[in-house]
Amino acid sequence: NSTWNWYDKKPYRIKLDKKESLLGLNKGKSYVLLANYRDPSNMMNAVAFDMARYMEMPYTNNYRFVEVYLNDEYIGLYLLTEQIQQGGERVDVEKQGGLLLNIDCSDGPVWNPEGTDNFYSELFFSNYSNTNLPVGIKHPENPTQSQIADIRSQFGELERTIYDLDYDRFKEIMDVESYMGFFIIQEMTRNVELYGPHSMYIHRYADGVWAMGPVWDFDGGFAYDWGEKHGYFGDQSWLCG
């Protein structure tokens, strides 16, 4: 993760021995502590999660602000939230036949070339990475090469449907409301992570219908300029223009 690699305040993952609900969050074994290092307000992920929840985006994360001590040393204000993963209290796609993907340079083969669970997409191109879209497979875990090829083909069908402007087929294989909501949130927060791309999650149910989300990672949002500054809601260009 970029925050772990590049910044002094580190994020952490918590993994419990059994499923529990921490501070009223959805029950599970895995949680994360987001450092929000690039966010001087400590509010941007929380605001984006609230927006997504009000828009009824699928599987939006809950959160709690917590002050964290590590080995009796205070390390700051963090955002406690659920780990994004397949499961009934997380992203509730089927264990057999469901998919959870992360379109992300870090998770995909651009910056993780040794990964055995990622691929480049068939069609759409990222100017940022100078490759086709880099995709990491979060579910199923530890996919075989045959499974990766099949998932890439399924993702390729979605790409071609969008590219060909085949709206009738698109409505059959995509939850259109989640698709529109996803891009509205990216635009309203001006989340430059979309450009990478970084942390753009998409899932698919066993019946073949895709949906966008969960939304994630907004410390590059609100007019972040890559110089550690945010313009917040000032004048800005469209991301998806």
C-alpha cells in the first residue's frame, strides 16, 4: 500500500481469531485502520462513505473514528472500518461463481508483477500506467491460471459492451444504478485515484450481473494535486469528461 511504503503514519490490518463486531461494525475477522495521512481533515474517507451510503451503493463500508495506541505509544487518529473481502457481512457475492476485483496499479501487474492473482484487461487503456487496465482478483482467492483466463474473458465482455455502446446488453449485465452512482461519487469528490487507477472495486454475482463498489480510498480526493495539497471543492476539471 502506498501509505505504508511512503508515509510515516502507517495503516494497519486487524485479524481476529473469530468473527466479532468491533464498535458496532459489521461482524467479521478482518478490519483495517486507515491512517488518512494525506488528509489533513481526517474526514475525506468518512464523507465519501457517507455519500455512498446515502446513495445506496452496494456494500458501503461503515466506520468509526478511533485514537490508537501501539505498544502504549499514541500514534494518532485513525478510521476503523471493515476489510473489503468476499463474505456475508462484507461483499456478499457467492463463494462459488461470485467475483470481487480491484482495478488498481498497485494490486495489478503494473506494480505487483510477481502476483499470481492479477491480469491486464483486454481493451481499455490507462494513460497513467501506460498499460491496459491492471486488475487484481480479490475473490476467488488463489485463482488458478485457468480461472484467471476465464475472469479476464468475463471482464473483457463487460469492456466490449461499454466500448460498443451496447446499452441493451449493458443493462443486462450491469447494475446500472451502481455504475452511475460510482462515477457520481468519484466526480463529486474529484478522486484522482480513479485516474491511476487505484482502489476501484467491482464485483459480479454468480448470475453474471456486475456492480460497482465498494467505494474505497479517498485520500487522493477533493482536488488532491499530488503535491500533498487539496483544493477541496474549488474550481476543477472533470475526471470523466
